[in-house]
Amino acid sequence: MGQGSVSFHRSWGLAVALCCFGPVAHAEVQDYVQAGIVKVVRGDVQVQRQGAAAQAAAQQAASPQTVSPQVLLHVGDRLFSGDRVVTADGAAVGITLRDDTLVSLGPKSTFVLEQYNFNESSGEGNVAVRVVKGTLRYVTGLIGKHAPERQQVMTPTATIGIRGTDFIVDVASE
């Protein structure tokens, strides 16, 4: 066999691998797309990764987990769907989501970014957040401007459909 047939076999093997494994790799990347970025941190603020983001972190640490331990958040850190953010006494954090939605958490707060999808090209997406306890300030971004019904804030006792642009939620500790 000549050199041309070796190149053909290598190319054919690569094409077969991409066809078979490409969709799986694409699905994992889609689940691990950045939802937002930390812009301000005051005090002890931690994140616990869940879902695809936790699996990616676990792969780097060579341990199979779907929930990561809590780690300190810093300015510039990325957030992903499924992340749980916890602020300590006297702490606060400011987060900007990809559609320019602003989320601020006060002291002793627990927040989960349940779901976040945003298409920069079309401006379409959806956001669902859960306030477990503490204080949240939420200022809508492009998702809220294009489709306010595609936003949801959940608390232990209510689910809020967002129609306004700026509001505060305070969930008392039990």
C-alpha cells in the first residue's frame, strides 16, 4: 500500500470516530456552557457545582462525582446551570448572566441557578432560579425583555413569574 492509502485510512478512521462520538461530545459541551460570571464578591461566598459542571470538575480531579464540594468564589469565576451559591454572614455576591441579567445575593443566602439557556444570535432563552434562603435582587436582561414569561424565580413557598424588570426577594430562614 502506498502513502496515499495510509492517509485515506487515517482520515476514514477520524471520520468514523467523529460520526460515532461527536454527538456525545457535543451534548456534554452544551450542558457545560457558561451561564454567567462573578463580578463582585464580598466576604465568604462559595459555589457547589452540580450536573455537567461537577462532572467536568470531577474528571479533572479523577473522581466520579455529580456534585462537587463547595469552593470559594472569586471575581471572574464562571457560573453554570445547576450551580448552588452560598453566602456567609456579612458576605455578598454580584453575578452577571450572559443575557445581562443581574443577580445580587445578600448575607446568609443560598441560591441555585436551576436552568439557564441563552442564544446570543436570537436573544431567546430561559432562566429559572431558586432562592432557598436569604436575599436576592434580580434585574432582568435580554431574556426578560424579549420573553418575560421565560423567567422564573422559585422560593420555598412560591414560584414567581417575572413581568417587571427589577425586584427583591427575601426568604426568611426557618
